[in-house]
Amino acid sequence: MKYRVTIPNWTSGLNELLNHQEKKYDYRTKRMRVYNTEKTKNEKLIRQCLAKQKMDKVRIEKPIAIHYMIYAKDKKHDRQNLGSCLDKCFCDAMQTMKILHNDGWNDIVEIRFDYGVDSKNPRAEILITELDG
């Protein structure tokens, strides 16, 4: 089975992800906690896109391959920064929505990235392919 997902306006890179950490005091646990506002924002966008594209009812049990096609707004970010940020946020969002049970070695066996530039329509197009085995 193959699933296609498009994330419009994907512009977040690893630098933004690493630079948006905030320490806040958690009154329930009486400890300082680290929150990442950029990751939270990215995952919310991805969850909204997954739900809008009817992926919220999908449950993937087989190992998968993920192909990311990222169309950047410009060449401001390194390719690896865009890809690693998208991969981290996308896989975590799928786990949160219970589309994917885990994102470990046995669950995602192949990841591929391709890149382009589209200044008028930056986006990420993602192809998820269930594999036999």
C-alpha cells in the first residue's frame, strides 16, 4: 500500500528546531522542563495535514519506506537541515496520531530525500510505501 501526503509551506530547518528550546518550570513535577516551540508548531502543522488528507484513520503495521520530496522556498537552508527536521517531526507526528507504532530500525527501513526549489509554493511531498516482511 502507498500513501501520499503533502505538507504545504514547509520552511523549517534543523537550525530553527535547535534554536527554539525553552526551559519552563513544571509545577506538577516541581522540575524544569525543556519545551521546543518549533517542533510543537511543526508537528501541529503535520497532524493537521495528515487529518485533512484522511491519514488519521490509517494504521500501518508493516515496515515502511519513506520518500521525501522537499521543495524549498529558497536555498537559505542546507538540504540536510530541511530533511532531518522534516523527518523527525513527520515520524513523531505519525506516532502521536497512532498511524505508526514506532519509528525504529525495524519499522522504517528506508528513507530517501530529494530536493528542489519552488519560491511560490514551498512544500514537502511525502510517499510512504508499506513493504513486505
